[in-house]
Amino acid sequence: MSLHTAPYEFALRNRLPAGSRDLVNYLFTTYSLASLLEFWQTQTPNQALIKQFDLQPEAWQMALKATLIAKFSAFDPLSQFTQTQRFYLLKSACAVLGESREWQSLPQRLLKQQPPLPILSEWLRKLLLQLQSP
């Protein structure tokens, strides 16, 4: 399955300039979620990748955010994750989205923002349902 037809949330990637989209594709296919979250936490652009993709350092954060959103949507929230792991995924996704409140209404809010994030919205809805189950 190609990255262009897979059911991942690429709405943010698709709005980026070509070089940034290439970086998102590279990060998505090369790095684990854990590694991407480490990049996010440091808030420091990876200079080697910035140079490799011929980008300005300020393009890093948006490309990383787009990658993380796509990467979250690649995980099946109905799979055999523990409740602790599901909660970690939810907290991490909310941190990347800049959301720390009202998780229950987050899926609906994602549909109304620009660009809308329908795949991530559905992913969050399923994840929240799983978290509410015993």
C-alpha cells in the first residue's frame, strides 16, 4: 500500500510545500513513534535532515507535527494495547495537537479545524471508546 492511498491522516502533510512533504514521508517511513516523539520533545530541528531536504529550520516543527499525526493514525486503537498504552497514545497525540483539555470533544473539533483531520478524528473517537471500556 502506498503512502498516497493508505488510510493515514496526511491532511497536514498535503498542505506543506514539496520539500516538507518529502521530509514527512521520509520521517514517517523511517522513524518509530518513539523516535519521533523524542524529536518533538527536544524542539530542536535535526540539522542533517534539514540540510538533506534543503529546508529552512522553521519548517521542521510543522513537518514533524504532520508526521506525528500521520503516525498516530497508523496505530489501530482496537488492537491489543493496554489501557496504559492507549492513554499514553492519547496524551501524546493531544500534546502534539496542542490540546490538553476536553478530550471527549476533540474528535468533533478536529473535523472543524483547517484542514479538517477526519482520519485522526475517527482514530481518537475509537481510542476514547476503548479507554472508557473496562
